[in-house]
Amino acid sequence: MISTFAGIVLPAGYFACNGAAVSRSTYANLFAAIGASYGAGDGSTTFNLPNVPTDYTLVQAASNVGTQTTGQVISHNHTFVAQSWGGATLPPSAVSGNFSGTDGDIDGSTVVTGYDRSSVPLIMANTGGGANYPSGLRITYCIKF
């Protein structure tokens, strides 16, 4: 039986589900129940305990049990280009012929072509933490032997 445990020291009769290899003879009842489903150990005298995946659970060392975490996005930055135009921005009603069209602004304005444009590459400062994970509560998964 696999259980979750919120304490620091596992109760008697339980192993942490950490993938460790344990003796087939000493823990014969557990080996009879799960066999080599989670790993054959050395292939003759040991077998592996389940190793609870951390895809959706945050499994940590026993000293961190009960510690709540908040979600975090890994530190990153963004690059972008600031642009300015030497031309004029006009409402759509004032532009026709070769100058017709919109630049995609919400107000539908048009930037008249044929004027100089300048661009300046910029980088936004880093934001975020050192890891990328959802919020969670650190608990220990254990298996009865």
C-alpha cells in the first residue's frame, strides 16, 4: 500500500517511495506483492521500490516535509524593438490611393510611407525565479513493507 505522509520521520514499517533497492529476502512479503514491477534491483538479491514521479507531485527530502511552495516561472527576459517614425499618423479618412490601409492599431490609423524609421533593440530585465514549477505542498510518499 502506498500512502502519503506529512511528518518528517516515516512511521515504522514504511519505506519512502524513492526507487531504492532493498533486499528480496528481508522484505519477502513486499517483494511477493510488487515483484520487480518498479525495477529488478541487482537482478537476484534486491528489488526496487516505487519511485513516485514528480510530474505532478513535488516530492522532497524529509527535512522539507510540510513546507508549502508557491508556483514559480523560471527567470527569463524578453527582447523587443522600440520604433519611431518620421512620418505622420493620419486617420483613415484622410488617406487614399497609395497611402490607404491601416497599420493594425485599434484606432485604424495609418502611418504615411516614405518617411524614415528608426529602431532601437531593447531587452527587458530578467523576471522570475530559479525554477519552473506549480505551487504544491511537500509530502512524502511511502510504501508499507
